[in-house]
Amino acid sequence: MARVTLGGGLRPPSDGRHPTSSGSSLPPPGSRSARAEPALGAPIIRLGAVDSTQTHAATRAANGAADGTAVVAETQTAGKGRRGRVWHDIPGASLLMSLVVRSSLPVAQLPLLSIAAGVAVAEALSAIGVREPRLKWPNDVLVDGRKIAGVLLERHGDAVILGIGVNLDARAIPAELRAQATCVAEAGGGPDRDALLAGVLDAFARWRGRLEGEGFEPVRERWTSLADTLGKRVSVDGIVGIAEALDVDGALLVATERGPSRVLAGDVVAG
Ligand code: BTN
């Protein structure tokens, strides 16, 4: 059986690409229409129900979608989480988006885009009033230790599809996950989904630009300043110790009883 992961926020729109905070709500669930908005940069494609925005964005990418194309849906019937999990949602209760990224980074560094995305989501949530979003390695966003947003990076050909899911209100959280998850409404954030979308797009464009232009160090420093994981005793796929740092390649450095260990992938739990 598939494990269920959690379905899951600012600035006002700053350019013609971003959705307006007053108007463009998503179409109703089940709507089959997709509309591409005129954009300063790449389009925002708004869908009603879709299997997964990841799959939809990957198809668009294969058909030549421009770098930065954003696919946003009201609900997903087969939402994908990290490590093969299912991403649960209730129509309208989450921000569900996937970005087509055609990066100039070397292939080996593409996973760093997901770290940059985590930073961007945390900053965007903060900008709409969410209290102290923090990052759990590699890219979960937490508030008070409970997950509010997740990031999924997939490679399709020469494109990266970066998926972001944010819990907007409590309906997005299945009953059995209430203790582990929170949402924008509970964490002090404003209800405007389009403002959050605009904030995520702005912040990701900024951090991605720095990553590609200056290298990982600025992203690593910002991630570290927002980290929930560091300094804690953790267990990650059998490695137990104190999480000490985000390494220069995005690995988690853990101080174990047998010495330092580098974790490249996995789920962090309290150790
Ligand atoms: C995680 O497991 O934390 C990552 C979750 C990513 C979910 C988002 S929702 C929008 C996009 N479409 C998907 O199917 N998954 C991502």
C-alpha cells in the first residue's frame, strides 16, 4: 500500500506574469479547461483536476514548454510525494504546483534546485504571515515542528520538474496526520493562494538565479539560517547522530558515535 504523505503561502504581484490577488482564482474541481496566461516570462497554466501537476508539467516540458512554466491545479487524483509516497489533497485546500526548470547547472548539481525551492517556499510563507517557517533536510517546510509544505524534484530528459505542495487549510491534512502537519491558516498566514503562488515564483526565481550565478554557498547559508534539523539528534536511514551541517553538495553531515557521516538521501526522524 502506498504510504500517505501530507498534502500539504506574498508579496503582492510584482509583474505581469504573476496572478493578481483579487481576480484569478482557480477553476472549479473537475474543470477540464487549461488556460495559459500571457506572461512577462513563462506562462502559468491553471488546471482544475489533474492526475499530478508533475506529470502534466513533464508532458508540457517534453513538448517544449519554456523554462519557468508553472502548472497549478485545484486538486490532484494521483499526487506524488517524495520517495514514492502519495500526496493527499482535498480540492481547494492546498497550493499544488509544478515548475518546468531548464537549468544551466551541471547535471550532478540539479538536486540543489530542490534545496533552493525549500528556501523559496519558506520565505514565501513568511511573507504572507506564516510564523517562523523552518526547513527540515532536505526540503520539507515546518512550522512548530509540523510539516506545512513539501518539495519534489524529478528529472525528465533535460528538464527538471519541481513540485511544491503547501497545506493552505486544515482540510488538506488527513485526520491521522494531524499531529505531524499544519497549514497556512493555522500558522498565521493569509488566505490568498495567488499571493502565495506569486511569492513562491518570485523567491524561487531569485534563489535559482543565485544558485546558477554564484554557486551553492548563498543558498546553503540561507538554508542553514532557516534550518530546523541542525543541532538535533536525528536518525536518517539507519544513521544516528547529531545533524551538524548542510554540506557543500547538499548532503546532511551527521556526527555519529563512529565519526562524521554524510547522508545523501532519506527521511530525517528524531534520533
Ligand atoms: C513531499 O513528499 O514532501 C513532496 C510533496 C510534493 C507534492 C507536490 S503537490 C504539486 C506537485 N504535484 C505532485 O504530484 N506532487 C507535487
